[in-house]
Amino acid sequence: MSTPPLVDVVVVGAGLSGLTAARRATQLGLTTRVYEAADRVGGRVWSTTVAGVHVDLGGTFVGPGQDRIVALAAEVGVSLYDTYDTGANVVRWRSQVKRYRGTVPPLGAALLDVARIQATIERAARQVPCGRPQDAPGAAALDAQTLGGWLRQQHASRTARDLFDLVSRTTWGCDADHVSLLHVLHYIHLCGGLSSMLDTAGGAQESHFVQGSHEVAVRVAEQLGDAVRTDEPVTRIDWDDDGALVHTDRGSCRARRVVLAVAPTMRRKIRFNPELPAAHEQMAQRWPGGVLSKAYAVYETPFWREQGLSGQGLSDRGPVFITFDASPHQSREGVLLGFVGGPQGRAWDELPEAERRVRALASFADLYGPKALEPIGYIDQKWGADPWTGGGPCAAPSAGAVVPYYSHLATPVGPLHWAGTETADRWSGFMDGAVRAGERAAVEVLRSISTQADSTQADPTTEGAPA
Amino acid sequence: MTWRREHTELTTASRDAVWRRWTTASAWVEDDPSLAAAELPSDLRVGSRGTVKNHGTPRQTITFTRLVPGRAMEFVINLPLARLSFPHSMTETEHGLQVTHAVELRGLLAPLFGVLVGNGIARGLPEVVRLVVTNALAERAGSAPATAEQGDRAGS
């Protein structure tokens, strides 16, 4: 039986974070191998072609401050274009359809209350230290409640609560009643505030990639060449302080260090020998992925633009509750992107494809008129049903799951290091966070290997052989 | 004086399956989370009477006023100086079957009852219509009916 090959770093997961970690590790002179369970790279970024038009099925937008993903994209030749943002937005709220400008829809007297809640959240978010939410003043109390519970405690109006439910569904893939308030505040702080997180112009939805976000992952994987193994889930990792033996169904690979670039909940799919500290297992259980789906309808033209509409819409009716104009760059076709999530999203995910299509198109028609019922192409992506990403768009820890477990997200265990957007110190939950986390993990691994090498040289009794 | 609210869903469910949900007492309880019980006569016809009981309220008598198989159904509940009716209709379109449930109040006290009971019923309409069409689809597929937990509670 031959000895398994040895590399400096095995990366588990070929999403943007894992690929970035492998790319940066390679640039730092380390040998790498990347194992990806799915039959494609990209993780939570993916794309396809519908009626000849490119659509991003996963992570789509980037904005100011997200300089790491933008830099990576530029390095591999993927360019940006602005999200269409001209004209009026549209909202369907309490059975009425209205046009509006800006981020906050015209909700009558409730608007003052929405502004009050937004200001209170922004203030509270600034008190949560980036990367150390457990050290925030009153962290345990903040973590003990959900965003929804806190909104009720603040006597937020029904409209404000419903609006923040939509924000919660889009951002964490769950309703406000299901996500820790401390996590919400920390997440907002990592984004630089609510406006930065939610806005199109000047915010995180400002731009798209011309070739698609998935193309960034594809091109990085191409650079890594044979080091990337898709359709090869890691089943077990034997580890000790010196290194690890990483097993898949096709074989094993020895590594000085391992970077696990998978969503927190997906860490449970791998057997560790010896087992990880108990808090890691608990964290993986209590940081589940959200449930968010995306529906794309491709039209002969972006007909809503002719009506003076931007394609950005909001609806309390569902199943689609937020829309964007995701039309390709310099193309005659129009594309409407709709987000489906929350309890209604879970029910929608269960429906047959034809019914999902009809209901999504009916939602588009609610906002943009009957022409929306006549696309030339349609596709949807149910991230909650994806077997290897653990849901989407990112983890949604419930009340009480941040203070005890946050520190375990990214703290190495022996030779095991952690990446993935959830571990990022800025823009966690976004593509930018994924890239930042991958870069951090690569540097962390290099330092760890260098430190080990130094101590091995200093101590001639140490063999220095990996597991 | 008329007060009316309605909700429409577009669906791939069949007319027959939706019609069965509209005319089967056990389906009413599955499709409307606010209902604790429903009793309908087996040979439904215009003028037939049944009973419905919402959670935490007394049983009420309903009277069917319109039954057009595969198209429309309506029943009413008589209130003091007002009549509460529930028109149901479905229309085949080129994009799918449009299923509409409405709540309507007529009479002198219609505006008052609209505020007292109509708004609450109207808020629940989206969930009910979605459950009706989802369970009609499930009937075709032979799976178990959806429940309020699986469906959307936001409208209730």
C-alpha cells in the first residue's frame, strides 16, 4: 500500500473562501490540495445560462468596501458593472402598490417608527466589537433574544416588524424571530451599517460581475489546476498536533495543515479523529444555514424600464418578497431576480417546479404587471435544499448561540484552521467575507507551519513528520 | 353598503382538485388554520346548510348560495344587520388557474363588521388560498396535505 501524498495544506471546500485560501497559500509557496464535495467549484456562488442569458444563482452583488472580492475578481479578469438603479422602485404593501425612490418604501406614518428602529439598531450595532461579539456590553442579554423579540420589546409597529422580517429573510434566510439579536448587530457592524448592507447605490448591491460571480471561482480553480478535486467529499480527518491525514472515498492525503472552508453546519459532515472539542460540535448544530431561494425570469426586454421602474421591488405578499433588475451587461434581454424566503419560502421550496415558476412569476406580475407572466426563460435555485452548502445565504445562529460559540468559529484546533464567510472579520455572509476569510486562513497556516519548522529546528528530538 | 377584500393565487393545480377542496369538510379544516371544525352535507346544493367552528368561538351556521362546479362557490353567515359572505372563484388563464377567495360584508353594519371581523379574516386569506392550491397539488401527487406550519403564517 503506497504512502498517501503529502502537501502543506489541504483545503476542504472549493467555494470562494476555500479557493482563495488555496490560491493565497500557493502564492506563499505552500503546496495545496483542495477537496470539494460537489461536482463543481463555487460553493454558494454558482451560475447558469437561461434562454442564452447568464444568471448568478448564488452570491451576486458587490459594493463599496468589498475590496477583497473585487480585487480577486480583477486579478482573474472578471469585471464589474452597476446594478440597474434608474427609475422608481415599487412596493406592494397591505394590498396597495406604490412607487418610491430610495431604500425605504413609503409606509405612511409607520415610516417614522421604521426610522426610529433603524437608528436604534445602528447605534446598538456600533457597540458590538467586530470579530468579538461576545465582548459587547450586555452581550449575553443581547444574545438571549431574537431580533423579532427585541422589535416587540421596542414596541415596533407591525409595519416595522414586517419590514425587518424581509430584511432578515434576505440577509440570514430566516424570520426575525429566529436569529440572535447579537448576531444581527455584529453582522451589521461588520458591514459598516444598515445602509451599507441594504442599499443598492453606495451599498452592497451596487454592482454585479459581467462574467458572473461564479466565474471568479472557476478562474481561480483553473489557476490551481489539478490541485482541485471536485466530487470528492472529505469523510474523515485524522489529526494530531503535527498534521492530518485527510480521507475521501477515493483515497487519503497527508497535510501539515488543513483549512476547512465550509459553512459551520457542514463541519458536522466530517468525522474527526480525535473528535473536535465539544463546543465545536455544538456550534455546528446551533449555527444552521438559512433558507433562501432565488427565482430568475428572463424577458425579451427589461420592459419595466419602459415604465420608469428600476426593477427593485418589495412585497409583503410573497412568495417573492424582494426583486432586482439582474439584466446582463449590454444585452437586450431583461432579467428579474426575486428572493424567496422565510416560512413561505420553505413551503415554496417543496412545490413542483412548474408551481414554483407560476407563483414566482405571479409575484413579479404583482409588482410589474402582466408582462411579467411571459418570460422567455425561468430558473430558480433552492439553497436550502442544496446538499453541500448547508443552506443560504449564510449561517443564522438562533438566540443564545453567539456568546458561547462565536470564538470557536475561526480559532484553530491543532492543525485544523477554519475559513468560510462566517469566519470573516468584515462583510461576513458576503462573497467579500469569504475571500477575506480565505486570505486570513492562508496566512494563518503559513505562520503556523513556519512556527512549527522553527521549533523543530530548535528541538532536534522532534521528528516533525505529519500524521 | 359593501365591504370586500380578496386574495388570488395563480397555480398549476387542477380545477377538479381545487373544487374538491372547496366542497369537502375535512379539507376546510386542513386549509384554514383558523377553523377548528367544519360540517357540510354530502349532497351540497344551493340552500344547503353546514356549520363551521373557529378556534375559541361558537359554532356558526353557513348557507351555500352559489355552487358552479369547477368555477365558483359561495356561502354566507348572517349577522345582525349585515351578511358575511365568502365568494370563491376560479378562472383558467393561459398562465395557470387563478383561484380567488374573497370576504364580503353587505348591509347597514357592513363597515362596522368589516373592522370587527372582516379585517381579521382578510389577513388570513393569503394563507388559506395558498394552502388550498398547495393541498390541491398534493392531492394530485398523492402526498400528505400541507399544514399551517409548513405554509405561511404571516397572513393569519
